Amino acid sequence: MIAVTNPATEETIAELPEPGVAETDEAVARAKAAFPAWRAVAPADRARLLRRLAALVEEHGEELAGIESRNVGKPISGARAEVGMVADVFHFYAGAVDKHHGETIPVAGGVDLTFREPLGAVGLIVPWNFPLNIASWKLGPALACGNTVVLKPAELTPLSALRLGELVLEAGIPEGVVNVVAGKGSVVGQRLVEHPDVAKIGFTGSTEVGRRVMEGAAGTIKRVTLELGGKSANVVFADADLEGAAAAAPYAVFDNAGQDCCARSRIFVERSAYDRFLELLVEATKGVAVGDPRDEATEMGPLISAAHRETVSSFVDGEPLFRGESPEGPGFWFPCTLVEATNDDRIAREEVFGPVAAVIPFEDEADAVRLANDTPFGLSGSIWTRDGARALRLARALDSGVLSVNSNSSVRVATPFGGFKQSGFGRELGMQALDGYSEVKNVFVSTE
């Protein structure tokens, strides 16, 4: 059995049967059998079903947010916002169904046509930090393109995906189109990666596991989309709105208790503004409300597990610049922590995946680019400056897939999301995600 725990109370909130290879193979077989009929559904009808699913997510929004909050330990206000995005994702891809198509190409001796064809049965492996949200990022484009799905939520946080699977059926999407298998990554995930009837893996998780996914997929030349780790830069120039940048910076790291691949956990500050910014940053960090996820005022909850708390703790040596308060008693709590560092320190090189930020000074624009790019990762990041030309120069120079200027926002439904370097490849969200769940077929028709 898989015991599911509330990280804020350490209580077991559910016990689930533990599926293995046989159950995974059964799910793949159901998805494969359902594929011909699902791909044949008219685009308008497929769009209608996705809109119905979006409406059901909205209708059950409070229930889904409560499940996510209890299972992940995230504040209820944040869980509600994430469920809202899930509905928006399904609405978006319902509208995209008939807008992702081929083209005609003028050639000698005939007409050339391209078609966007679905891949078949695809395996979607989602992480524990944003279980429902990231599931929708993969499900939306996969279903819109006409694929069938085996969805594997993380064994730590399976509950919202299982409930979503029930809503899929309630929406009228045929049985076998979406199959949820809530098991261990080392068993269910590995089998999906290696299974010859799985045409593609959409994976979000650590870079280390992403490498193993690529290795396993090589055996069947399986298509892969990888959204992996990050160590994103938050670059603050002296001419920026320092008060605004400092007020926003804590939430760019401590949202979801820092368990976010987009976390801007390397805060680079121009040296001439460094001391003033530190004062503002510490004051802003003191204001982050850490506590019971059920409380509407809570802004940060616990970490996902005791083991993960030990990992996060290992990054903080000596006396930090600032260490906040966190609840006593049950729960996997860790305080908001700021550490002065260099870009060579472990805390600036590795993904902490917890509420810990490294603050690092830089000398000038060239130094900022050098330091920000000196990492194996390249997922997201921010640039804070009032100089528009500088902002554009930095945006082009930084090796990151998603950047924001005078903002810390990384994710929007209609825009592509994904990384450079060891942060992965392929894109989620936006129209670009549809390219990853379809193949281009070329057909020449002779007119001679």
C-alpha cells in the first residue's frame, strides 16, 4: 500500500493500492485500444469535451483545492489559484483543437500537403510540487492532438490526479482515453519509459531523473519532452525600483516553500545598491506568513517530507543572513532563509528546492551576464532595471527559456514554458506544446 501524508500534520490521509508493472501494462493496453476511436473524434467534438472538463474543474474547484492543499501542504489560497489555472488550460486547448493544422506547399508537378498526426498512447509523468497543475499542462495538448494518455502522478501526491481522472469520465471523455496509475516512479514510471507501445514521455522532475528517462526512451526511440531542474537568476540593477524588486523577491523563491523549478534562488544585486537592497530584502522576507495551509492568510506551508527537509537543511552552513520563523510541532517546516554567497558556493550551484535564497553581488552588466549564465541550468529568471535597452540586452544574453522584466512571473497558459541546457527541452503551454504531441506527415499529390 502507498500511504499518503499531509505534510502540515504528518497524518496519513489516504492509503492506496500500489500498482506495479502488470497494472501499468494494463493501462497502456487500454490507452492503445482507445486511440483509434479518440483520434477519429471530430475536432469540434473533442473541443466540446475539453470545455466540459474545464467546466467540471471549475465546478469542483474548492474540492480540488482542498485535496491539493492537504496532500502537498500548499496554502489554500495558492491551491485555489492553481486549480483556476487548470481550468484555463483545458479551455485554452479546447480552443486550440482546430487551430493546430498543416499547410499546403507549392511544388512542381503537384500539390504537397502536411498533416499534424497524433502520436498514439503517451505517458505523462508529473512531479509532487504542482501535481494537478502540471498534469493539466500535459493532458491539455496531448488530448487536443488526439492522443490517449497514461498519467502517472508522484506517489507522494496522487490524490488530485485520481480525482481529475474521475472528472474526465464525468465530462464524457471515453474510457481508456485517460488512465491514471498512481505508483512509484521506479516501477510505473520506468515501465512507461521502456514500454514499446508508449509513443512519447512527457516528464517533469529533476535533471538526474530526466537523464534516466532519456536513456530508457532510447531503446524505442521514444519522443520525450523534459522539464527539469533550475537555478534561476534574479538580476537587480542599481537603477531598478529597489523597493518593488525587494518586495517581490521573497515570493519568487519561497512560493510553494521553494519547491519550484522556477524559483529565482540566486539573487544577483549590483554592488552599488547591494547594502540597501539587503535591508529591503530582509524586511520583505520577515513579512512572509508561514503556517497552517488552511489559514487564508498563510503564504508558505511546509516542505513535502521529513527526508526533503533534511536535504534542504544540508545547504545551510553557518549563520545565514536571515532565518525566519516557522511553526513548532508536527509538520515538515523550514523557515525562509537568506544566505550571502558567491556563485561558486554549493548553495548557488545546486537546486535546493526549498525556501533558501543565495544573495550575490555583481559589478556591472557584463559581470551580471557572466554570473547568471555560469550554471548548468537555464529555466527561468528575472531582470530588474528601468533601462529598457539594458533589459532587452540582458533578455537576449541570458541562457534561460523563460524570462521576466521587472516581474517574477514565469508561467502563462498561452505562452511557451521550458528550459535551456540541463533544464530540459521541448515546451509546455501555449500553442508550441501541441508540436510535442504530434508528428508532421508530408503527402505529395501528383497532378500530372
